[in-house]
Amino acid sequence: MRLTPWLLGLLAFATTGFAAQPCRIEIIEKGDGWPVPGVELRTVHGARFVSDNAGLIAFDLPELMGRETWFTVIGHGYGVKADGFGYKGVRLTPVAGKTLKVTVERTILARRLGRLTGAGLFAESQKLGEQLDWKESGVLGSDSVVTAELGGKLLWFWGDTNLAHYPLGIFNVSAASTEKFLPPAKPPLRPPYAYVSERKTAQSELRPRGVAKVPGDGPTWIWGAVTLPDAKGALHLVASAVKVKGEMHAYRWDLVEWDPHEELFHPLDTVWTEDVASPKAPPMPEGHAVPWTDPVGRKWILFCDPFPILRTPATYEGWKNPENWKPLRAATAAANPSGEAIVAHKGHIAWHPWNRKWLAIFTQKAGKPSFLGEIWLAEATEPFGPWINARKVLSHDDYTFYNPVLHPELFRADSPVIHFEGTYTTMFSGNKQPTPRWEYNQVLYQLDLSKPPFADGK
């Protein structure tokens, strides 16, 4: 009996669809089965698979289905022991429709919850028919975040932002809001961002847009975002905006204010512009804004990166007038328990009500094994230090993790758990193999201060 071309095509489609069904690979942590996002499995011939925010990989290489396959495991703090030849990996035999598990051991103190930004947060899950309700934002990459609360919402502001339509994306600050930000106890992490977006035409897709159109050439970056009351009690979300050119060379600083109706930062005042008479910027309210009440009850905002560099009164009028700014002599290092100095690059501080201490999260300058990929947590009884008991909480293999920031809005007096994020990127590392989808994005971690080596320090 001769089969019609239509029926042959239908059979071919059905056969192909069955053969292409992925193998479901779960990456879990040794001990409690914690799903681990961001672990890469790499084949002998260079194919790369990275677990998504649910800790899943959809393996679909037809040439390796049913064949014993070696996978090198690369996990930046998660991995497996080396074999006799020094190779760190696992052997699996992928089968269409089957579930396999790879157990990795955590060698860092912080636990990875997943990516906060970028595309394909659940790409592997969706190939497996899971997390199908997840909607893409259109953002592929996001650099360095600052946050501030206004009107019952948490607003998030990022630096240079990659979009899908062209290699040049947003260079004048992208933004989003969240009603509440409550990470799950364990993955999957589903960040509930509502991005500030626009349509170019009535028929085009909704696309995130820039929100800080400060005059001048080059990118605009926002720092020191904070919400302050004026003399009448009205709240203002304000920040400092820096214009840069060339190799991150700053040539102008402005004070800006957020317009919640237009969803834009508007310039208030240009504090400094580079010229012959003024070649260097004065101390600015940059970095991260941290509230502080002094011993006599006066309220201030400390601007920190990671340690305090400037303070202003905690009012709109006080912040807006540079005559009220007081530069501070910032610390440059924190001491580990052995007394050795750990030189800080960038970071953030916050008061934690559980252990009643100030915490500092920062990237180590010229660290090892990664030049700007080693993250430390230190503590102090005052925001000005001394910063002691520094512990490395996160490490990377030839990768960068810069501008880490704490999430004090999640701190609770009855919980020892803290959260922090930072920018995961190959920049400044020399690494020529960026992690697919994860490169140049924000990654969230959590840390339990009730467990060693922190438990003895409460």
C-alpha cells in the first residue's frame, strides 16, 4: 500500500517529536536535595547546558541520547570531587523522557537562589513542559542595581541593560517595581518585576525603556537612590546621576528626582562638570543610601560603597543642598578572624536586627581565585567600623561578581537569614566563555547567620 506524502509527513513529524523529547536532568545539593540554579554541564565536544532557576536542564542532543556521556561540572561554589585524572564531572546516560539527578556539593557559605534578571530564567523547565506560565521581560542583561521604596512599592534601577533587538540596549537606566519582594525558602526564584516599558508603535511589542534622560553624551548611571521627606512631610525619591564616557570616565554629576507619574528621573541640579578649573568631582551622595541615627537622635543618610563615604541630613532639603554634605573618611579594608586585611572593592552595608550588628557585603579587590569574584561579609558595632570577622561567603572560578548589595528590606528581628545579589559577568576576569543566559545579570544568594562560622558571633 502506497502512503500519501501527507501521511508520510505526519509520521515523520510524530517520530521526530518523540525522538526529540528531552532528558530531564535535576541538579541538586548534597544533603537536602536543594535545587541548584546556575550549574553548567559541559560535554567532551563542548556542548554546554546550564541549570535554570528551577535547577533543571533539558538535555536534547540526539547524538548522545542512550549513550554514556561525560559531563564536566562547573558550578562556582558547587561541584563534584575530581577523579584520579583530575577531571571534575559525572557520567550519565541520557534517555528521552527520563529523569536523571546530578548531586553537587556546596563549597561556599552562601546558597544560590537563582537569577533575578535576564532571559530564559525558566528556559530549561519550559522545554520540559514546566513553568509555562512564566512570561519573558525582554531584558537579556542587567548591570548593578540600586533600590528605593516609594508608595508601598520597591523600585529597582539598573545600569546598562541588554535587549534582544540590537547589541546596544538601554544606557540611561532601566527600572522596575515590585509590590513585595519575598524570595522563596528554596528555588524556584520567580522575581515579580513590572518593568517600565513602552511600545514604539501600536503594533510593536512592549519593550523596557530608559528612565534617566540626563543631558550629555554617553551612558547615565544612577546611584544613591533614597526616599526622603520634605519639610511638609511629602516624600521624594531622589538619586545622583553620573554621565560617563570612554573607559568609565565620569565627566558630570547631577542630582535627580523620580517622577512617579512619568516614571522618569528629572535633573534638579548639576553639581559638577569636568573642566580645567574643576578636573575632579567632589564627594557625591553616590553608592548606596543607608539610614543612620546618631547617638543624640539625629537622622542621617550615609552613602556607602561599601563603607560610608559621605553623609547628608535625612531630609529632602538637607540632601539637595551640597553645603549640608559631610565627606567621611571611608574604611578601605576589613579584617578576617586572623587579623589579615581584606581590601574591599565595592559593596553595601546595613543594620541587621537579628544579631544587632552592622553587616558589610563587598567584593574583594584582587582576590583569588577570581580577581573581582570573591565576596566577603564583615560585621561591626558601628557603621564606621572597625569591620571585623570578615568571612568569604562566595567564590568564583575565573568570573566576576561585582557591586554586591544587601536586601535589608528582607531583614527580620526573628530571622538569621539574609539575602544579597550582585552582577555576574566575565568583565575584568579574562574569561572568554560567558555563561549562556547568565552572563551580565543579577544573581541572588541567601546566607544563614545562625550557622557556622557565624553562629559563634551573635
